[in-house]
Amino acid sequence: MEHLMHYIWQHRLWRSEDMTTNDGRRVRVIDPGLLNSDAGPDFFNAKVEIDGQMWVGNIEMHVRASDWKRHGHDHDSAYDNVVLHVVDKDDAPVYRTNGELIPQLVLQVSPLFGTSYSQLVNSKQELPCESIIKDVPSLTIAEWIERLAFERLHGKVQRVRDLLEMFNGSWEDVCYVTLSRNLGFGINNDAFERLARRTPLRLLHKHSDSLLQIEALLFGQAGMLGTTSAGTDAYYNHLCSEYAFLANKFSLHGMEPESWKLFRIRPQNFPYRRIAMLAQYISGGFRLMSNILEADSEKELRKLFQVELTGYWAKHYSFDKPQEKPSLALSNSSIDIVLINTVAPLYYAYGEITGSYELTDKAVSLLESLKPEKNSIVTLFERAGIACDTALTSQALIELKHSYCDARKCLYCKIGHRLLSEAAHR
């Protein structure tokens, strides 16, 4: 409840400018102050006028006035600069440590605010505001979507920064782990990242002249060798023997096979083929980051990821299960996802860190040029009336759904704020 009171005070959503203390003195808020997220009074450096006299100091808020004493504030000098105590229920007077009475105000809010807030946070719909979002001005939505797009991009950039620190400034290692993670296409992201971290690029480079050995290392580290019987599958058996030798030589330990999810995944998206594709990228030496930086167009970027699987994986989705017509290693829509989640963050992070700001612009331009992702989240927002015509927008909608709608953080969403503000002023 107190966090809701903080929100109302911070955004001046009280019912009327004509407020009075519990002893009848008129209160006018000049500046609500700065919200304090640490210990101490709730708002610092507020300015309030009480019966024509200006007071500058701190604001403390409680659901019940008696919480002041219950929390020990009457013996804490940190609260002596409180000039106004704001409460929902006035059930006791409050005093400073020297015994002075502190002015007290019951916060008056429109009943519609509480009703609207409750309806949003307790909504059973996936989008809490799905039925009323049409009432929000398009400019408000557009501004919020732009901010969310950068919020999501910066989150990915921070992941790149963390990896860069972990790998002592090696951009190729960062690119290798980032690409590997995104080859999981959501459902196997974590497993692919663990595989990449467990199988260092420096180890793979030692065997870059042998695709078979790279495949043996990756499949073995993924926990996919020696756990099932492939009968007379010569390729599988060869991988097993190669990995056994390399694991003994380098003291390697594979992942748990249960790390990988196959349920409800189309065969062309099985992790086996994605691992085979990763091996193709590494074969002959991995320098994808350099190639990304050298690419002059989206067309050139796409070529970097248009890998053709050869040999065994040209006709298999998994071990010992041949297919007559397997699909391309990556479809155009899958390449879009790799560009969105791998290339754009790498561009932006590299531009920020090196001061090459044309690359940060290039990252944004890339997202603006790509088609929006097609998934249940985008469909949900489109059904609610929010158009999505670029990948930059679809990324914003994913961020909105995961970080705000699912967590019911309507107070911190610009759309929710607009709806609640209108309810408060009715």
C-alpha cells in the first residue's frame, strides 16, 4: 500500500489541490520532493506551504499514522526534518524526537484510481490493459515503445559488456558465446550458452582444420554422445571415439543430456542441426566478429549466416534419423532473429566501447529495417490495436510484455500511468 501512496505523491495524483492537515490548516504542495529508495524518510527536499508558510524538508508516508511510532521514528533523529506526515488513516499524532508535533495529512485520492489500479494488477488477461489500451493517445504509446526498444537493446548490450570483461577484451569470444546462445532460439538459449562456455573457442581453434573433431567436441560437450545407441551409424560412432580421445586429452566433461529441450520443436529446429551449424562457423577459424564489422550492408550480413550443412547433416535432423529433404540450415526468418539478437547488440556495444558511434546508429538502423518477429507476443499486442511493422517495435513489445505486463508493473508503464492518471483526476 505504501508504494502506491509513494506513486500518488510523486506524480501529484491526489484528488484536489485543496488539502488540509488533520487540524484544519491548508496545504499546498509546491514540490513533492525526491523519492528515496534507501533508509530514511520517503521523500527528500520537498516544498510544502502550510497555512501560507513555506516549509522545506522531508516527507514520510505510512498507511496508518501509528506506524510512525511502531517503526521507531519518534526516537530517530533522521526523521526530525520531516515537515509533513502523509497517511491513509489518521489514528495517532506523531512527534519529533524533541516532542514537537508534526503536521499530518490524510491523502485524498479519487476512488476511481484505486478501482482502476486493482483492475489492472488483478486482471486475468495477458495484457492487463487490453480492453482499454485503445483509450491511450497514440503519441504516448509511440514514445513508450521507442523507450522500451532501447531498454531491451541496452539489456543485451550489458550482457555483451559482461562477456567482454569475462574474456579479457576478446570480441571473437564474445561473438562466439553470443551467437551460440541465440542459436537456441529461445527454448534452448541457456543450454547453448553453457555449451559455448564449456567449450572455449581457443580449444576449438586447435582443431579448426578438422570439421569432424570440432563436431565431436561440440556434440560431446553437449552430452549428446554415448548416451544413446545409434547402431551401425558410422558417423555417430566416429564422433564418439573422437570425443573420447579428446575428452581424455583435455580433461573435458560434457553437459547433462537433459539440458536440451526437444518437446514441441520442429525437426528443422532440433539442437543437433544448430550445433552442426555452429561447427561450420568455427571450421577453418572463427572470425565472425571481424566479418560483422566489415560488412557494408544487410545483404552482406545475411551471407555470413547462410551456412550450408554438408555431409551427414545435409540429410539428418538428428542422429540415425535420415530425412530426404531437410530444410535450409537457417531460414530467412531465422537469420532475421540472429541479426536482431546477435548482430545489433554487438554493433551497439562495440560502438559504445570504442567510440564508433556510427555503429550504434547502424545497430538501430538494422532493427528498423528488419521485419518484425512473428510470435505470440506481437500477435497479442496487434490484437489489442498496437501496430508492429519493424523489428525495433517487436523488440519493444517483447520487453513490455516480459518486464511490465507479466510482472503487473502497471505503475511503471507509461501506458498504465496514463490510464491511472486519468482515473485519478476524474
